[in-house]
Amino acid sequence: MVLWFRKNLQNIMLAAIAMLLATSVNVNAEVVAPVVPKGKGEQCVEPTDVMRKNHMEMLKHQRDETMHNGIRTKKHALKECIACHVQEDEKGQVARFGDDGHFCSSCHNYAGVNVDCFQCHADRPQELIGKGHKIKPHHTADFKDKAINKEALQALTEVSK
């Protein structure tokens, strides 16, 4: 019996550790989902399940129609999504992109998805710009040796808002 125990000691230890790990895991634990801020409208331009699955394709299609064909519509425009879904909170603050309270960031932070829309586009509706957090410029390079100057950057920033 002692000989058998010595030969199987490693297997016995592994089985004991596996049992401890299995009992320490809560199989009834709830999955914590992101808290997605509601829009101000009564319903979205598309059903929620369609938007969750296809919003990126819709935004890319809208981008292509606008940039390549000069067709501007509001239905799937990023500016319209932001105008509806990014609102002031109960304290009068406006979440900025990157904050979990921002409509886009609520899911993208949760999923670990990198979004680059707001490097050019405003992350809050036009009427809320200036409220909430202070504007943090994302162009922090030294402009002395750059082809673009501060005035040109400011003009581009104002156009994109």
C-alpha cells in the first residue's frame, strides 16, 4: 500500500488541487454586463439587436457614402448617434469617449475594442461641447518642426466638431 501511495503521490496531489479549485469557483456567478446609457429618443433608428450586431457596418457604409459619393443622410450618421446617446448625467456632466459612462465606450471598453472615430469626430453633441470634462487635445506634438501649425490644427478641430 505504501509503495502504491508513493508511485501515485503526484496524481493524488493533482487530483486534490483540482478538487479545491473546482469547489472554489462559483458556478452561479452572474456575468457583469456593461451599463449602456439610454438614448433620449423613444426608439433607435434600427432595432437594438440589429444595432448591436451591425452598427460598425452601418457607420462604415455611411462614411463611404459621404466621403466617396457625397451623399449625406442622418439615419446612420455618427453625429446623430452621438446627439441621441451622449447626454448630461444627473450632475450635469458629460461623459467623454474613454469613460465607461460614454455610450460608445461603455461596450467598447468592456469588450477591449479600440475605437479611433473620436480622434477626428466630436465625442459629444455640439450643444454639450464645453460642458463636462475639459477638452484634452489629442495632438500633443511639438509643432515647431511639423508641417501643420497650431492655427491649422485649431481650424481642423473646429470643423470636425
